[in-house]
Amino acid sequence: MLDPRSIIGFNYCEQIYKLEKELRETYSSNENYYDIRFKVRAEKLALILYDFTHYAEREIKDALPRSPLGKALDYAKKHLPGLRNVLLDGSLEVDNNAALS
């Protein structure tokens, strides 16, 4: 059974990917796609990442380090600072899934 606290973290990830999908579907054919993505991320993604970071910092204090939640929170806490780099450049992707294909 999933820990209800893990669902909160999952929902942050879902929000990030939903926003990226909406941007891609709506603006990817626009010649100013990266500029638009940069601006929308500044408006919307920045807040999601801010809230996700605070959630991870708060929850990691009470999570057992070797539990699935503890491991996921540790992973998030280590990678969220790097993920914030997408707020600096609209041409950056939120993940490297395309490179792994």
C-alpha cells in the first residue's frame, strides 16, 4: 500500500510533466517555442518546484531512510536543485528520457 505522503510527491511530478506536455502540444510548432516555454515555466513551473522542494525537505525528516518514501525523497532532494536549471533556459528539457531512447 502506498504511503499517502508519497502520493503528494507523485502529484508534484505529475504537475511538472503535465505542464511540459501542454507547452509542447500548444507551442512546439511556434518559432518562439523556447522563449514561450521559458516564460510559462517562470510563471508556473517555478512555483511547483518551490512547493516540491519544501515538501521534500519537510517530509524527509520523518521518513525512514531505507523506506521507498525515504529513498524517493532523498533522490528528489538531490536532483531538485539541478532541475531548477530548466527555469534558466527554455531549451532545456526537464529530464533526459529522450537521450535514453
